[in-house]
Amino acid sequence: MTHPIGLFRAHITSPERLVNTTVGRTEMLEDLLEKLRSNAGKKGGQHFLFIGPRGIGKTHFLSLVENAVLTQPELKERYTVVRFAEENNRILCFADILLEVVRSLAESETDEPWRKMYDELSTVQDDQRILDAVIPRLRRYRQESGRTILLLMENLDALFGQQIKNEQDIHRFRTFLMDSPCATLVATSPVFFSDINNVQKPFFEFFDIQVLEDLSETLTLELVKNNLQHDQRQDLLDQFEALVPKIAALHTMTGGNPRLIMMLYELIAFDNILEVKTQFEKLLDKITPFYQDRMKELAPQERALLETMALMRTEPRTPAAIAARMRKPPQQISSLLKRMIQSGYLTVSENPKDRRSRLYRIKEGFFDLWLAMSESRAERKRLGYLVKVFELWYQGRPDRERKRAELRQALAGEQPALEVRENQFSYLDYLSEVGDCDERCQAKLELSVDLLKAGQALKAKDLLKELKPLAPQQGIFTWITDKAWQWAEGATDLDISQWFEGLIDYWKVQRSGDLEKAVEAAHRLGLDLSEQGLHEIRIELLRDALNCVSSGQDRISLLLQIAKSQKMMGQLDSALDSLMDALNLCLETGDKAKEGTTLNNISQVYKARGNYDKALEHLKQSLAICQQIGDRAGLCATLFNIGHIHLQKEEMTQAMLSWMKVYRMAKEMNLAQALDALNTLAEALNLPGGMEGWEKIAKEIETTSSAPKPPPS
């Protein structure tokens, strides 16, 4: 990561960044620092507990406190910071707390006695001996240095509720804090817990307690902006106004949870979906035991309610919808919802689409997401949370298409590092879940081809499986997906892959609604496919394009091309059907030129069938039309074909008469293509002298009205 942000570990993020990007906590921080200034050295002074859900910024806040004490001279002279690890797993008694203080002082202070004390006591099993040695030494340290030990501890609920089992140890800790001016405790907890709520517990009403709240929408915008400024992302700052609606939407989704917001910041600023995905999965795993314990504390119906609401990701969470999902009477659900609001698990707001109903949500954003991810196995492969992020961030198809094109271009360019490449594929994978059915089909098909090119056949297969229920029933699409699957199975010629992208591009143009451009692309691509002998897909392509157009002219051209490929594949009945459709359109539109061409093509199908009389009949009709409209090139082509029919019927004189007329017209009009065709024909018939041979034949025909017999081949 170019600009590391510690989502889980405070030391990863630089103090400078912590200070420069902080929002919504400054007043609370200044209040605490002022109290520390006034309480320093007082016996039985105040101790502080900050409570807020996972991801709210408790670790960040303690880092701000630590940084302030270390950098502000007045505080630095009066406090020595001892910061405990976030989990504190090795602390099982009060003696362990004291040893951790000694270890920290041994590392931070220059006095050798702290190191010597730690070495002597670290393996001692008698807790009382540790207490007797350390507490007096800490009091002397306070008297000699004038500094108070500032204990920074996280997850105090777990420390008191799960790790320190001996109640006497907790009493000792309280006594130490109350009776001596040598230590001040600043702690955090994700929840209110029994040791501070129960009047019979030692720490009841002991702390100055403050609650860290979720960020408001305004603060969320400020947080993102501060981080962009810190990372010098002027490109994004210049368009920040355009980002505001998207960030506001993400704020609604995250509920203003700072850690979630910063995870999304990584995606916004650096396009690093792998990092966001990894961090999110790590976070889900990390908080699982915590939320599992919370669920155990609830009644069965309360647990069922939360899980039901968590899985309602797309539908409004109204009482009626929740009741229907739980198969319970609405009155019962309303009572349950009210109880869960009172206990702090849910919040409620007006339904903007129906003022008669209200919308409910799980108050803690992480809890909501954890429930959804835990209950739905399908969500684990492609995180539904990130899919929703992409839906919010790329709200228009043009934006998504630009991003896809950018990522695919990067993949096609110089080979990037493996992690970057996987990140790009992952990005495209999430984008394939956004948009309507057509867009998702297109995106999944494009990505499957990219994966096949990269040799990732298994991932390509997964995408092709997802395509099945989405895929339109179209020949071209079926052909592409079938061939892609064969490619993934290693059962097709890889040369076919070069046509996939062209076909997908055509499909994209067609779906864009630019039908004229789609037909042009179909013509162009169809010709290319024809040259490669891929008549099967060419037919499907042109049929697909045929459904896009209503213009008679375009339909005739497409039908002629379809018939050509059908004839090449030996599908003579189908070719004749296509040509008859084209002929009918010619008659409807009055297009004489295309009528002549179509009649010519029909004759070739009859010729292929061996029905020379029928072929000749249609050629004569074509000849009459060409003469009528003055189409000299059409006359040449038709006469040329008439000659071939006579040749097949062994009527050499008539054949030569037709070809002689072609020669005369071609020479007169300088029709190079017709002259080349005659030259090739002369060579095939073993006529002497090429063009000179045709001159000789023409003169003989004119003088004798008879044609020579061809020499034996």
C-alpha cells in the first residue's frame, strides 16, 4: 500500500496522518487533555473510559492521546505513557498488569534498574512478591521524576470479564489507582459491561465515561477530504463536489463507522479492492467471537429478528415486510421491534416512500454486516458489502463501462505485478455484478474471455456458470458462451479466441441502441469471419443484426450475406429461403439493382443443386433487370454466370457467346475485376494466349457464328 492506514493496528498509521485526518473527536480529546493537566499527581484522581462499537475509532483516539502526551511539553513532563497491546491476552491478574508496566519502563527509560527488576520478576510465580516489589518502586518513580504513569488500555470489558477471573485482583487494581498518584488509567471498551454497571462491582461509578458516536454525514465527507489532502490526491480533490453524493451514499451504508469509511477510502483513492476485501474479511473474522457472545445474550425471537433484518439487503425493512419474512403476526413484530429499540439494538426512521410506515435498521453497522455475511454462504465468495459499494460508486452505466475499459486496457498492456493483476481481475469481477441483466451478461462474458487468455480457466468457468440464468436466448450469444466453455475445457482451437472480442464489441454496440453502428459492425465482422471460414457464427451474427433493423435496404444486404454463408455450408434450402425473403423485400421496396443481384444469387443455389434450367431462368430475369436499369457491371456478372450454366450443360457455343459479350463490355469499360475473371477462366479452359485468346474467339464468333470446341484437358 502506498499510503498505509492502520485499520487494526495503531502503529501502522503515522502520527502525522492521525492528527491531520481526525474529525469529530477534537473536542473530546481536548477535554481529556485538559483533565490530565489538572489531575497530574493527584491522589485518587480521575480515570477515563471511552465506549464505542467496533470500528468507531477507539484505537485511533488512544493514539491521539499518546501522541499529544509525547509531543506537548507540559504533558510530556508530567506523564510517562505505558500503552498495552489491544488484546492484552497475557494479562490474567493484577500482577501481570504491573509486570507489563515494568517491561514498558525498562524499554523506554534509560535507568538500568527497571530492566533488572523485570528480569528478576518476570518468572516469579508469587503474585504478592511482585506487588510488594513493583508498587513501592512506582511510587518512588513518581516522587523522583514528577511524572505519572499514563496507562492506555483497550478492551477493558474483556480484561475484567474474561481474563482476570479473580475478583480480588480487580479490587487490588482499583485500590492501586485510587490510593496512589502514580498512575492514571485511560481505557476503552466496545460496550457497557457489568463491572461498571453493577453496584456490587469494584469499578461501579469509578470512571469518567464518554461515548464515541458514529460520524455524521458532514464529518464523513470531512474525513474523506482530509485523507485526500494528506495523500495529495489533487485529481480527486478537484472533482470533490462530484464525489459528494457518492460519499454521502456510502455514509448511509456504513452508518458513519470510521473504520468502514476508511476501508472504502482505500478503494476510492487507490482502486485497491484486494486490500479492502482482505481487511473486511479480516475484520469480520476478528469480531466474530464478540458478536457471537452478544447474540447468545438475546432471546431466541430477538436473535431471529436481527438475522432476518440483516438478510433483507434490498427490500425496505418495514414492520410488515419483517413480519412477512418471519411468518409472524405484525402486532407481535411491532412489539418486538419496540423492545429492541429500547435495548439499543435498532433505530427507526420515517419511510420516505410511505409516510404511514417506518423503516428499521440495526444500529451498529458492523453488526448488521456481520449477521448478513455469517448467515449467507453465497455472500462469502463475492462480498455483498463490496457489491453494494460498487453500485453506489458507479451509479451510471457509462461510468462503469469507462472503468471496465480502463481495467481491461491495463490487463492487455505490459504485464503488471501479480498482486496488481489479481486486483484488476477482482475489480472487474465485482463490476460484473452491477447493472441490469444485459450489462452483467456482457461484463461476465468479457471477463471470462480475459481470464481464459490469462490461463485462469477455473475462474472463467465460474463466470460462465453465472451467465447461464442471465443469458439471452440468442444464437450469437449462445455460440460465444459455448465456445468459451469449450475453450475453458481445452477443447477448442484457441485461434477462435481472436473473434470473441469483436463479437462482444458488436453485442455492446447493439445493446447501446446504436443500431446503425451495430449493423455496420456486423457487416464488417461478418466479412472477416467469412474469410476465415467461420460461416456458422457469421450466420448467427447476421441473423442477430437482422433483428436490429427495420430498413428494407439493410435487411436485403444482411439476407444476401446470410444466404452466402448458408450456401458455403451446404445449407441450400436455408440459403434459398433467405434469398426469397430478400427478393420479396426487393419487390416491396422497388430496389431493382438488389433484385437483379438477388436473382443472380438464387440462380447459384439452383446451380449448386444441379437444376440448370431453373438457374438459367433466374439469370435471364436478372439480365433483363440489368439491361433495364443500365447496370453494365451487373450485366457482366450475369452474363458470366450464364456462360457457366451453359458450360455445365455442355453448350459450349452459348457459353462462349456469353463470355465474349462479357469480354467486350469489360474491355470497353475497363472493368479490371471482370477481365481478371475472364483471364482465370481462359486458363481453366486451356484457351491459348489468355486475353489474346478471347480476342481471337470474339473474331471467330463474329465471322463464323460458331464456337470452337475446347481442346481436351
